[in-house]
Amino acid sequence: MWSENTVSNMNKQIDSNTDRSTNRNTAVIAASLKKRYAREKRFQWYGRLAVLTGFIFLFLLLADIVSKGTPAFTQSFIKLSINLDPEKLGVDANSTENELRQANYAAVIKRSLRKKFPEVSGRKEKRRLYRLISIGAEYKLRDYIVAHPEDIGKRKEFWLRAHSEADSYLKGQVDKNTPEADRRVKDNQVNWLNQLHKEGLTDTRFNTTFFTAGDSREPELAGIKAALFGSFFTLSVTFLLSFPIGVFAAIYLQEFAPRNRLTDLIEININNLAAVPSIVFGLLGLAVFINFFGLPRSAPLVGGIVLALITLPTIIITSRTAIQAVSPSIREAALAIGASKLQTIFHHVLPVAMPGIFTGAIIGMAQALGESAPLLMIGMVAFIMDVPGSIMDSSTVLPIQVYLWADNPEHGFMEKTSAAIMVLLLFLIIMNALAIYLRKRFELK
């Protein structure tokens, strides 16, 4: 038999070994937890870094667009004292309106420039001098004379729109240290513009033409009004077709359609259509709506139908999701008090699902607003100066206008491209803000 001291020592040894084992396990667990927490922190920092990187690239993109597009919202003007000489104009105060519109306004403008800079000689120098003033100045002078024929024979002062090259210099976008051969504004033009600026004969104003005129071959005369109206008509057709069809299709598939192979096939195809490249829909519009049905090319009607086909899957999927998210208790309560299936859906289910439905519809419309590939296929890439008056008139849309201007190498069109992108982004922000507002409002109701 072991003595009591021996047993006590053995117990102490066991307790000591147990404590050491426990301490060892605790240290292992603590080290493991430390590594786990370190991995979690690293993963969090990776996520923060990814988000920060995305924001940095987004900021750089927006900053580049804004810095390039902001100058397009201003326009330079040059003040000239013009002698409205009847002989130079080829008309007088008794001329008819048609004759006044056909008068030689370029001659009196050129004469005023030559008088301002009498030292200019030679055909090449004169062409550069005349290039300081936009061709649109002739139209402004014409409109003034048509409205005030009694001023023919008088000397009047006019603020005339500067040419895009002179405008870029007056805005400080031309580096005078660049060799003359590498810039469009030549040294003599720089001297003339500096002299005009010193004499207070130049001014920079808000460029209303950008919003009130259609496209033009001259950058300083180009605007987005025709594209804005074209986008409005096209999106109106898109909404009137895609929203009711998409919502009613979602209601039928979610609430009434039997669960069989046919409905499963329809649902699969709807999901697949959402991933089809948009240019395929453009080919469909070209082949069916234009070539087969004979609808006019580059018309908002055709563009709206094509964009409606693109947005339908998005609206159907989001509407079904919103309807499916409605609590079954609402349906059961409506049916329990004697409401029919149709009354339950339209009086109880739809009002609850409407925030999600509207959100999906506006997201689909925002997607349609930014589409360009399908509209290129149906001819909306045409050069459009006149503002469309209906859905059957030839027109273009903002994304196509951006595409057209981006393909032009002139600096004035580069500004207009970025400015049009800013307007397009503004519309997208407004549409998303509207979606948020409608969702919150319907949620409160």
C-alpha cells in the first residue's frame, strides 16, 4: 500500500501535468484566435481597399468628365461695330422678308473685321481673321435685320459668337508655348484676340445654344436639344409599352399561371433574355420593324419598341420578385373577408408590391436611356439638326449624340462630348433618385 505522502505527491504531479496541459491548450487556442482575428482584419482591410480603389477610379472618371465638359457650358463673344451698308448687304429697308433673309451678311462682318485690323493683308491672313467669328454670326445678323429693317444703313454694335478655335483660346485652353504648327490658333490670331481682349471687346457668357439648338457641323453652334427631345419621345414609347406589359406578365406568371413545363420554359427564357446583348435586339428591330413592317428608320417609335424589348425582362423579373415578397397573410386576410382573387391582387397585393415594381421599372428605363448599340442598328445615328415633333420624325438620342461628337477630332466637340455625358449622368441620377423617392413614399403608405 502507498503511503499518504506518496498519494499526495502523485495527486500533485497529476494536477501539475493537468495545469501544464491546460495552459498549453489555452496558448494554442489563443494563438489560433489571434491568427483568426488577424485574418478577419486583413480581409476587412482588403474590402476597404477595394471599395476605396473603386471610389478613386470613379472620382477620377467623374473629375475628368467634369473638367473637360464644364467649358462647354460657356461661350465667348466678340463685339464688333458693323456698318449695315445697303450696297454690301444687297438690300434696303423696303426689301421683302425673303430678300432680307438672303442678304450678304458675311460681307459686312468681314468688312468690319478688316476695318478693325487694317494691317491685315493677303488671302491667307484674311481667312484667319475671318475665322475669329463663327458662321452663326451671319444668322444672328440676319434675324436682327429681319426684325429691324429700318436699321439698314446705320452702324450698330453686335456681340457675335466667336469661332470654336478662338473660343478655346479665350478660355485659356491653348498653350501659347506650343509650336505654331502644332496648334490650330496661329500667332497672328493670338495677337488679334489679345488686342480685342485688352480693349474689352470679348466676353464669356452662359452657352444657352447648347440646350436650345440641334446638332451642327460647327462646334460652337452644336447643341443637344434635338437629342433631348429624341430621348424623351423614345423613352415615352418604351415606358408605355414595357411597363404595363411587364407588370401584367409578372402578375400572371406569379399569381395565375399553372406550374408546368410551359411556364417553366417561359420563366427560363425571360431570365435568359435579360442577358442577351442589346445589339441583338437592334438587329431584330432592323429586320422586323423596319424591313418587314416598313416603319421609318431612325424614328423614336422604332427605338422605343426596341428598348421596350430590352427592358421587359428587367421589369418582369423585378415585378415578380416584388409581388412574391408580399406577405401571404395579406392574401389570406383578403380572401377570408370574401375578396375575389382579382380584388386581392389589385386592391391588396399590388399596392404593397408597388415600391419594388416602380424601382425595377425606373432601373429598366435608366438602362434604356444609356443604350446606344441597338439604336445604331435602326439608323438613329443620322445627323439630325431639326428637333423632332413626334415619334415618327427622324431623331437621335443622347448616347448616340455622345458617340457622334466623340468621333470628331475638333476640340470644341470634345468639350461637347463631356458636357453631354454630364447631362446624361444627371438624368440617370434623377431617375434613380425618383425610384428611391417613390419606394419610400409607397412604403410609408
